[in-house]
Amino acid sequence: MTPSSPIEQHEEEDVLGYSSSDSPGPDEHDLFTEVIKCIRLDRLAKYATTIRQSTQHSNPQSSRAIEIKPPIFGSYHVLFPVRFHDGTLWLLKVPANGTRERFRASDARAIRSEALTMRFLRRETTIPVPDVHAFSDTCDNELHCPFILIDHVEGVSLYKVWFDNASPKEIVQARRTRCLRDLAAAMAQLGRFSSCTGGYRNDAGTVKSWRSRPIDSLLGDGALLQSKRLLHSAAGLSNRARHGLERGVLGLLRLFIDWIPEPSDELGAFVLAHPDLDVQNVLVSRDGALQAIIDWDGVGVVPRSVGNERFPSWLIRDWDPAIYCWTEEIERRAEPLGLWEDSPDTLRFYRSVYTGFIQSHLLYDDDPECANLTTRSLILRNLLNAANDPYGTVDVVQKVFNTVVSLAQEGVSTRQMRLVTAKVVKRKKQRLWRVDLRTSTFIMFHAHWPRKD
């Protein structure tokens, strides 16, 4: 989920340990009206009690659910906290469209994949994710809604710790660094689960291909960056371009994506990755230690170039002018109108820190294309965002283009030029500007970022 309003958590949400950082305002709860009408909350306590007693074999009295707390609203899910007699807390997570009229087969696949992936990660890795006690991918159940029943997690949203303006800067930096170290260790583990095809995990633990899905839905999964034929057949891109400027911008976007270097298939071109690695989905202790990574809704096996080694979203906000709102006043700790933001220099610093942590876990001696995936993801993820979001396309493409131009103006070393020449001489009919553009783009993708990023 992408935050759409300032992140503010109530104390009750801190106790629950689940981030509702993107909770809508009171007027926006209408999105959940229909699904709340359908949920048989009167059966939830008994159902949760039955599940706990059948799976944990605990004391019948202490494992009895005694209270259903008020709901917590996110952007796309509503959560009902369930408190047991011994103080244990669970969460019933229900999608906003979880009614018979609106819940589709693709939604059922998504909720099933999310639950199965979380169980798989708890079994096969040390990545902290909530325990899944039960789930249903249909409305044909005792509660009359699709759901995932999970543990609550002690912790707070990373946003609160990351932007703790009450603590000294050196303390905040230490907490941020600790979180990035823990997060990199978790994300590195996902690299073990690769595939030659993209898709989602099914009941058998294998990867189900996306091939049967419409092209528009593939754009959001990163498949666009792996298969060039998907890009050139993407009606979602071509139909958007009604004017000359739009056609030019999308044409430039196509060039950039078409020139993306991809890892070899030996490591597996696709890899398991979190779908939305942002601050609201990372729970930490007050000192920055990672407690849980939540909200795996939409999890899949995606192109390695935008997979588990990519930067967390909050570290690349400065590359999306449509959402980035940093000002000098914020740097002086003046209360912002929206989200707190880090300065470009600060974000560059933490990108460097995170890259170091990721690379400390990974060795790519046999595939140089993989050696710098984290750094490259700064560009690749934003190109993907530009392809998906028509409102941000122009800003992102302009940002990338300006970087390419800057590299071209600064010049490149003789060694880099030799590398580039081997890549571009085959296209003798290209115009000079296109060769120069590709030259600079090649350098941008293949070299460590120079002074600026």
C-alpha cells in the first residue's frame, strides 16, 4: 500500500503492532461498508477459539477469544483485532472487496498466495513475518468473507522511528542503520527462491506463470522489465499517448526499458520479492530492530532486476518528483503539510548504507550483471513506476533523461567507451543522438553511481 496521507498512528495501533499508516479518514470508510455488512463478526470469537485450540493445544480457558476490538482501516484491508483470555492478540485481515459480488478469481489467487508465501517464509527462512493461523480465499466459509487470520506483532511502524525528531540525530542514525542492516539480511534470503518464469506461488509451492493474465496487470508485476516483447505489445502504454509530447515521452521510456541489462538465466531470471517494501510495511522496535515485514498482498516471483535486492521505496522518493515534497524547512524540522521527508543528500547516504549491507550477503562472481542490482534499482524501479502511473510518467522520464544527459556531458572513461562500443556498433543505422543516448544509458546501468547517486 502506498501512503496517501500523513502517517499518524493511534496508541491502540501501536499496541496491536500493525501499521495502519495509510488509514483513510472517516469519510473514506465507505469503501468498507459492504464488506463489513457481510462479515459474521458474531462468529469470529468462536471461530478463532476453535482454530487456536486445534492448532496450539493450549489450555481451553486461556485460549478462549473474549473480545473483538474495533476495526483498523487500511487502504485496501480492514483488520479486526481478536483478544484471547490470556492476552494473546490475533488479527483478522479482510480485503475491502471481500464480498460475493466483488471478489474475483484473481483476488482469490492473491490472498491464497499471500498466506502460503508467509507460511513458506516462516518455515524456510528467518525473515520475521506474522504467523498465519488460518485463511480462506472464498466467501463460502463460516465468516462469510475471504480472510487471513494472523498473529499481531509487537512493534511500531518504521516511519515513527525513522522520523523521530525528539531524539538526537546520532541516535536516529544508529536506529536507521540497524533497521537497514536487518532488512537487508531479510531481503537477501529471498534470493534463494528463484525461477526461470515469473508468477505467484501455488499450493504445491511452485511458481504459477502470469501468462494467462492481461498485459495491463503484468505491468504492475515488473514483468515489463524482463520481457521486451511485453513492452512492445503493451496496449496500456501505446493507447495513453494521444499527443505529440506524450508519444515522445513514452517513446523515450520504451528506449530506456529496452536497454536495461538483465542478469543471466543461470541464477534464475525471476526471484521472490516483497510487493511493497515501504515504511508502513516494516515494523520495528523503538531502537530500530526489525520485528516484522507485513502486508505481502500481491507477493510474486518478479524479475531479479526489481526483485529482492532493490532499494526500499522510502529510499528512492527523491527520484519521483510527483510525490517527493522535501523542503529546506523540513530539514530544519518544521512540521510538513504532508509526510516527513529526507533530503536528497540524506537519501543518497542511506542508499549507500543499504547497498553495502545487501552486497555483504551476496556474491556474484560469475555474473557481473547481478553485481550492482541494488544500485541499478534506483533507475529500474522508477522506470517501472513511470510505465505504471500516467500521472508520474513525464516527471520520472525527465529525471532519468537529465541523469543520462549529465553523464554524457561529464564524459566517460576510455575503458567504459570500449565497453559501450561493443554494445552499440551493431545498430549502424541508428542516428547519432540515439547512439549517444544509449552510450550514456549503458554507463548509467553498468557503473556504480558517481558523485551524485
